[in-house]
Amino acid sequence: MPRVNRREIVADGEIQVFHVVNRCVRRTHLCGRDRQSRKDYSHRRDWIRQRLEFLAGVFAVDILGFAVMSNHLHVVVRTRPDVVTPWSDDDVARRWWNLFPKRKNKDKSPAEPTEEELAKINNSPSGMKEKRRRLSNLSWFMKCLCEPIAKEANREDKVRGHFWESRYKAQPLLDEMAIAACMAYVDLNPIRAGLAEAPETSEFTSAQERIKDRQEAQAHRTAEVQAVNTEHGLRAGWLAPVELEPKQKKAREKQTARRASNKGCLFMSLDQYLQLLDWTARQVRSDKRGAMPAELDPLFERLQTSCDLCVECVENFHKWFRSSVGRPKSMTNHADVQGHNRAISITSSRRVFV
């Protein structure tokens, strides 16, 4: 099936959630131990992770999850054009400068811009309007993520040419079920690939970063301090919170420049999401045996799906869904809007066209 044109799925000015995938050229392990050259490029995975954290503090894009593998990367993002609206022109100009600085420090970080340099950026009303649009645009986000990594890798290898295989692939996630399944699919990538045995040992994933912050937060006594330290932790504080509305007021209202907003992404707490990950991993891996924790039952009732289907959905996410992802109603509405005559829906343990 040919890929859907990005113009048909990405809408400027609308809040949307996407699962984004990009692969290294010829699927070589240019971010891990490459079999052909026998060189270890694993340090580049940290480049990508650091770049994601940097972009989370610049773009009006919430990063819900990520996994950096040896030859490809997964990112779950939510575009937030509503966040850009209250930004002042100076704020937009400063963010744009950080993306494309004319001067850099010795460590290659953007130098502090002067008033004259910022004035050159925001001297055109039409130009500022376009920059606001780009700061919440998925394509510009991926450009600012992938292009610097490719250039740095080529400089390191002293070569020219493509680093990434082709344009990125984006799947719209249409509802909570799709987002939950996709986040679990992304966080469990290292386990399915046989590179890790548990979420807490899955390197360069959002699950590991959230778990480390949660472990550090346990050292604090009060529930409010724990909530703040978990949702704004040193490692995962740039990621969007898991719970849509954190219960503690301090966690909701604490200001941070590390991410676009404090808005969460799922109808469950971080602990419930981690339990879901652990249980799903036990079911997906054939060499492990486990039973679903009793406290997860209400989650599947709210998901309006079965336990078996949830596992199959996560395990076969890449095989089942080529374009958009969602429940039957969400997929039907999306197909009507896009003018498509068919869409894949989560209705049973197999693909169904509606």
C-alpha cells in the first residue's frame, strides 16, 4: 500500500498525535554496532536522545514517548498549535534563534542572541506568522531532529550522502486506545528485539527515563513532592506527563521550560502505565509466563477492549497499522474527513476494513 501524502494527515492549526518512525539508510546499524563495518556507533543514540530533549523545550510539540534503536527511531508526538498562540514575538524569535543560531558557543550550543539579532528575526509580521506555524509543525520538528544528526554522523565518518533511509513515516493516533497501544509498542521495542529483559533496562526509551525519575522520587516523603519530582524529574521532565491531569496541584502548575506544556496523554497514572507495560511484556515474550495484575482490570474496561486484543495490538502494531490508528468509530470518522474509502480499525484480533 503506498504511503498517504503528509498533507492529507497533518493539519496545521490542529492538535494531533502521531507515531513517527525513521530508519537509517539501508537499515544499517549506524546508531549501534554495525555488522558490515564492525564499528560501534552506539553513542549516536545519545545524540538523538539529547536532541529530542532540546527540541522539546523549543517546539510547541509534546513528546509522549520515544525509543532509539540501533537502526531506527520511534517518537510519539502531539502537535500543540494552541501553545504557540500566547507566545510573544520575542519568545518566538528566541526559539527560532536556538534552532538556527548565527553564532555558537565552543560547545556548539546556541550563543546568547543580541537585541539586534532578535530584531532581524521578528522584523516581518508575515515571517513571524510563518515561524509560529513551523514551531508546532511535525515536518519542521522532524527536520530539526534528523538533519543535525545526519550531518554530525557524516562529519564523524568523513563521508557524504544520506544517513536516513527516506522521509519519515507518520501514523495519526486518533484516540486514547491508539495512543496507549502505540506508547507501549514503542517502549517495548528493545524487549521485542531481544536487547533488554525489562522496561527499566531498556536503554534510550521513555519508559526507562520515567522509571528512573519515579525511583528517585520515592526517596521523598510527601505525596506532593513525589508527584512534582516524578512529573518534572531530571531525566524525563522534558517528556509529557503520562496522566492527563496530575492529581497534585503543584505538579500541574509548576512552570518548566523543558517541554511545551504540563498536559498529560493517557487516562491512567504513571504507575498504572508501568504496570501495563510490565504485564504486556510478559505476555508478548514467549519465554516468560505471567498473569495480568488484578488492579489492571478497570483499565481494560475503560479501554473497551479485551486483554488478549490489547496484547495482540501492541505485539502486531507495526504489521496491522500502515496509516492511521484508532477504534472503529475514530477510524471511520477519520476516513470520512480524509475522503478515504477504507481504514483499519481495532475491532478484533485481526484487521477489519470499514
